[in-house]
Amino acid sequence: MQAEEDYDFVIIDESHRLRRYYSKSQNTLNTIFRLPPKVAEERGVNYDVGANELEKIVKRSKQIVLMYDPSQQIRPGDITMEQFNNITHKFKHFYLPTEYRINIPEKSGKYRRAYTGENYIKGIKNFLGINDNKNDSKFYKELFQDYLVSGKDAYFGICNSIEELFDYLNDMKNYDPASQNRVVAGYCRKWVSKKSEQSDWVENSNHWNWNSRLEDWINAPDSENEIGSIHAVQGIDLNYVGVIIGKDLTINEKGELVADSENYYDNYGKFKKNDPHPLQFDRFVKNIYYVLLTRGIDGIRVYFEDKKVEKAFKKFMGING
């Protein structure tokens, strides 16, 4: 972002994670928005508070290709949709109609078209309440019910514990030794292992820690026995994935699926106290689970910590069992 040279062509994947200036963001990330001393003195502020990375890139690029999905914005410091649209309103826009990552084998018979990656994503978005396209409200719920019949052969399934998630991934590893399989979770636990010998996750006699590193976590030693956060897996494709849906998602008194800030521990994922945006925070947490629930190419299993959420999910998907 601070380069002096211009570029003929720039391609940006995950452009929804481009940053804007936000005072609660990590200081190291905000340095690119620091004003020159003379300008800072004139304005009486140290940072260009309205700046974002995309506008800086546009100034340095002749042609730009952006891959953008607002459903994957997860922090207040991400470029806002309004900022993105203001900069790109004259760009050519193309819609990717099919999700190629998710490889669900087609079934024969009545529900042949039900078992597709696009249909799966529609179901996840509709449950989370982040479907911005009213035309995508219809989907085949049989895809989410199939595990009761097909067992481990089904693309989707629900487990009763974190241990079961790891057992499923171990079974898939034995079936396909070359597969990349990991357990991931919403940011619903403190990262205590960073500064102590305590485990981040405890279930009966089992203990696990958060991802030991962020960069290239998939190739980190022993990462198969760790639990990855959103920041370790966004943009990563896995063969089989286990997702822990934590208590940062719950059901309120009105029966609505909502985010719970008391059980959400990403400090940089929350708004400032004087800048409350409960609806936007709610969307960020739901977006996190949308990302996690769409990491698996060949299979996914889910464990719900909040049984009210599990009950609501089963009712929504017509799952009896």
C-alpha cells in the first residue's frame, strides 16, 4: 500500500477484507493511513480517518480485478460496502453464479438437483439470515437431512461433540490420506494458551488449543490437532471440515438467531464503545460462520454448543433426529 511505483494490472482476492482506517484496529495495520507530519499538523489529526486501502490501490493501478463478497466482511476495520461501492460504481461487475469449491456428488432420482454447492450455500445463508438476494430463498432441505440416511457418505452432518468432529476427520483421513482436514470454530473462546499452559478448549478429558499461528496454519506442525479460528482459514479450501458453532450465536426471546457479544472474544471484531452498531456486529458474527461453513470441498460436520441454535437449525432444515 505504501509503494511508490504504479502497476499495470492488479488482482485482489478477498477484496472484502481490504482495510479502512478504524481507530480500534491494530496499530500496525493503521500505519498505512498515517498522515505526513506537515499534513497531520495542518489537520490536527495523525491519521486520514476516511481512508481505505482500495482507494490507494486504485491510484497506483491501471487495471484492477476484484473478487468481492460482502458476506465475508467480519471486522469493523474492513472496508465498508458503501466505501467499496463508491469507488467501484463505474467498474464492470460480473456475478459468479456457481460455487465451485463445494463438491457434492449428485444423487439420482427426485432430488438430483438438490445436491449442489450452490444449493448448500443458499441453505446456510438463509438459516443465518444473511441472504441479500430474495430470489435465493428457495433451496432443497433434503441435502441437510441426508446424513440421517447416508451417514458418513453424506456431505453435511451434525455431531454431538467436538470429539466427534475430530473422529469424523480422522476417518476421512484414513479414507483419503492426501486430504486436508481441520476443525475450525467461531471466535467463541479466549486465546489463553498464547500466554499460559492452559488449554483453550476443554471437553471432558479432551483438550485442544487455538491455531498455533495464523500464516500458513494448515502446514503448521500438529495443526490437525488444533482448532482454527476464522483468521487462520479465511480464503483456505479444506477437503473435510468440522465446524464448532459456539455460543456467540444464540436464540433471543423472540426466537431470532442473533450474535452474543458476551461470548465473542475477538477484540478487533467489536465496535468501539462510543460507536455501537448492534446490527452490523450481528452480521459480522454470522458472516464468520458463513465463511467457516463453506470451507469444505468434500464434506462438513457441525457441532452446536448452544442447543437452542441446534434445535432451531434442525427445525429450519426439516431434520427429524
